[in-house]
Amino acid sequence: MHSDRVGPVPATDPRARKREQRGWYFYDWAAQPMYTSVTTTFGALFLKALATEDAKQNTALNGVNACMRPDGTESSLTNCDVSLLGWTMSAGVVWNYLVAAALIAQVIVLPITGALNDRSRNRKRILGTLAFIGSTAIALMVFAAGDNWQLAALLYLIGQVAAGASIIVYYSFLMDVAEPDERDAVSSRGWALGYLGGALALAIQLVLVFLHDSVGLTEGEAVRVAFLMSGIWWAAFTLIPLRRIVQRSDPPPLAGSRSVLTTGFAELWDTIKGAIALPLTLLFLGAYLVYNDGVATVINVSAQYGDQELGFGPDVLSVTILVVQLIAFVGAWALGRVAVRVGAKRTILGCLVLWIGVLIAAYYLQPGDKLMFWSVAAGIGFVLGGTQALSRSLYSQLIPSGKEGQYFSLYEMTERGTSWMGPLLFGVIADATGSFRPAIIALTVFFVVGFCLLALVPVRRAIRAAGNEPPALV
């Protein structure tokens, strides 16, 4: 641990602090289309289409009627295999394995990012570099076409890893821009603005996809342009936080005798050892890692479930995701207000109960039942932003002053280290059963266990144990 680092102190001028907070919000706005458009709306269906085309072409050479169920209907989970480096998998679960691979890759990358962030005198440069690498990769997905699912997968992998690494830096600036009593509200506003930006970008992209004929594009080409737009959006709006945020700590540089790789994992180990002295912080972190795995998995597989299990077309799914983003904007803002009145912990616990109910309802959804499908989607949207925003702000209260970078590195790295379990569990169950329905209900375990762990955390005592003064309500 490094005692020579001075923790950030937000601007004392309220007007200056508000200006920095508004700038900070815009990284949520900038990066959200990566998750809303690329991951949730278009990614799974686009990659499935490319992989299915590859499977059809490969099996056609052998005279096999590929991707067909015994009843003659098409399925990317039956007799529809693709290969990568000798590994054969169903085209319908390529996306699940890609999401798991991206999360595992971040376990390697994030400690290095944490070391750079924790010791850098220009964290904004790190944030910008990661954002521009990720946005470029996503924009280049415009060139993935036909059966070239491997190119799409590689570019998505780069974009997702860069996004995850940039989040460490972005989160660490929360303490630079907000006082402890402001963090729940500031974090919730950031998530709310992010969902609003994601909804706006997605609305523009859906107009392009739905009206592709009028602009002389095929539907596939319109989706690829949507990837290009998501990358440009991410890069362009990142310029706002880079201009407005002020770094308010002056940490020591990396030790000259250590490489970045060595320093990253050494500091991670130092942080883990130091965190052992804060068991209540670790208990909260454990609860978050469990229930957030469920949240992330639901986001990543929602389009798959609606498409391959419920039979909804891309138009219904895309509009539904757009509505979810708009409701998530309202939910993040509203739940932030609730947390100010009843405390972040109680609000998160209520959200987890709603998550369990949403998944149970999703299990019983019938193909073609749009009204019920939209009701479940609305439930997801309402609790989505509030769960993540309040977890972020509550964790910031449990971090020792001056060690924000180290602890947020641990927060993100361990999250990625466990968040492969949900997509992998979902993919394995779907692959084994040929249905996504038992896979979706299995995700309730993450919210049940997460609720139980979070309920055990005495938050006020945990904040004091970290050396911080608790806000009026926690």
C-alpha cells in the first residue's frame, strides 16, 4: 500500500464542482452505445447471423442440411456448428462464449490499468487512450460481413476490454468531482444520462435499420453502419469529460525498477492484503460481484432470449431495448432520489427482489406475447440503472481515502473475474438443453445469493472502518 498518495478533494466552489460533475456524466453518455447498441441490441443477433452463415457454408460442402431442427424449422442450436482453433460450438452460443472470453481477458488487463491509473499524473490521458482504442475497434466492425464472424468477434473483444479498462479510470474520478453526501445522486445522474444517450443513439440507428431500403442499404449493411456510429459516438463525446474533469491528486510515478505488468499485479496483491483488514468492505464487494454477474448476464443475453426462445423479430426486440433505455433513464434518476431518502443499501435490496421477480416472469413468457414481454422489459429497465449506480456510489464510501484507484481496480478486476460465470452458465445450459428457458431461470441464483450477502453488510460501520464519515443515510 502507498501512504504517500493524497486522496482527491473535490472543488470547494459549488459552481466549479457542478461543472466538473456535468463533464463527468458525459462519459456514461459516450460509452453507453457500446453496451446498448453493440452488446444488447445488435451484437448477439449480428454474430449469430455471421456464424450461422459460416456453418451453412461449411456443412453444405458435405451435403448436410445445416441449422435445421427435426421438424424442419431453422435453429442455430441444432446441427449448426462452427469451429475456432479446433473447438466446435453451436453458432447460437458463439456470443455467450465471446462474452465470457472478453470478461476473462479483462482479468489480465485491468490490474495493469489499475497500476497506471493509481500512479499516473494524467489519468485523463489514460481514459482518452482506452476510449479511443475501444471506439476504433467497434467502428471497424463495419467491415465484418458475410460469414466473417471471427473478425467481428476479435474487434468486439478489443472494444469490450478497452471499455472495461476505461471504467476503472472513469470511476476513480467520482471522488474528484463529488463530496461523500453527493455521490449517490451524482452516480445516479451519470447512469441516467448514460441511458438517455444510449437511447438517443439507438433511436437513430433503428431508424437507419428499419428504413435501410430508402437509403440504399441492406439490413446487414445498416447494422454495420450502426457499429460505426457507436464507435464515433463513443470517441466524440469522450472529449467532454476529458476537457472538464480536473485530477485532484498527485500520486507518485511507477517505480523505475518495475515493469507496468509487474507493478499492476504487485499493487493488486497489496490492495487485496490491505482489504483483508476491511472485511466489511470485502463482504459488500462479494455481494456486488454476485448480483452484478446476474445483471450483466441479463443485459448480454436479452436479445438472444427474445429472438431464439420467444420468436420475436429484430424490429420488436430493437424497439423493446430502446424503451428499456428510456425507462432505465427514469429508473436511475428515481431510484437515486429514493436512495437519498431511505439509503442506498435498502434501495439496492429492493432492486434485487424486483430482479428475481423479473426473471421468474421471463421464464413463463410465451412466444408472441408482446404485452407481457414489454412488461418484463419495463421491469428490467426500471431497476437496471439504479442497481449499478447505487452500487458504485456505495462502494466509493467504503474505500480508504487516497486509495481510490487501487480499490476501484479491485472492484472492476474481480467483477470481470467472476462475471464470466453467468454467460457461461447460460450458454452451457442452453447448449445442453437446446432451449434458453431453463438458462434464464438459472440466473435467479445470482440475485438470491447477492441479496443475502448484502443484507449482512452493516454499511455505516463499514464506512467508518474504512476511515470515512458516513453520510446521513446509507
